[in-house]
Amino acid sequence: MSFDQIAWLPLCIGVSAAGLVLGFLAFRRRGAAAGLRVVAWALLPIAAYLTDALRALWTIGTTAVGFVAGLVLNPLVWAGVAVAGLSAVLFVVSGVMRGRKLRLAGSRKKPAGDAQGEKPVQPSANKTGVSAGRPAPAVAPKSSKGEDDFSDIEELLKRRGIS
């Protein structure tokens, strides 16, 4: 049945009128918010007819139904779906294999100088890495008592009266 064979205006007016009656009933039983929501839904069929969106919705609906009917009833289409599924599986498997290959290649890397039997270059001891304009930070001397790393924290706590 084509779009032009149906009398759309009377159909849309009838659906909207039924919706307006239901909106009035909802307004009386459940309050203004529920009634206004039903009225808003009831006005959509007339709006779709007046804006010619009904023709587009009809076309979309008939195309979707035709596609589904062709999909369900045609074995050739099912073969295409199976090939598409196989393609998706192959994409996933190749991605997993590629990721594993990259991880294995990253773990097998050797330091830069090992390829020629040399040791990697170490930074020289006379360069401090501190910019020329700033003085080097003062390093606190280590106590010779063999105290652990928390000795300065313990000293701070004792000064504050916390033991």
C-alpha cells in the first residue's frame, strides 16, 4: 500500500482527538502534569502531517520492514551476515595478535650499547644537572649512628611533644 492510498488527514485528526480525550481523563485523575504530557503526545500526529514528516516516517518504516523481511527470508543475505561476522572475528584476532607481538618486542629490547658489545653511556660525574643560575641544593649529612629513614620524623614528633 503506498503513502498516497491512505487518507492521512482524517486518520491523524482521529488519533489526535482520541489522545486529547485521554489527556483530559489523565488531567482529571492524575493531575495537570500527566494531562499535559498526554496532550503533548496527542498533538504529534497532526504536527507530523502538517510538516510532511509523516511521509518520511512512512518511507523509513516501509524500508525497514522490507529490509527485515528480506533478511529473514533470504538465505543469501544470511550468508552475507555470516561473512560479516567472520570478518569482525578476524579483525579482533589480528588486533590481539598484533598487541601481543608489540608487547613481546618491547620486552626483548636490549640497552643501546649492547648490540656492539659496549656498555651504555653513563652520564659524567662532573655534571650536576642543576641549572647554572641556581645553587645546588644542600644535602643533609647522614648520621653515623645507623638510624633508619624515619629518624628525622621521630625527632620532629618528639619536639612537638608527640611520642
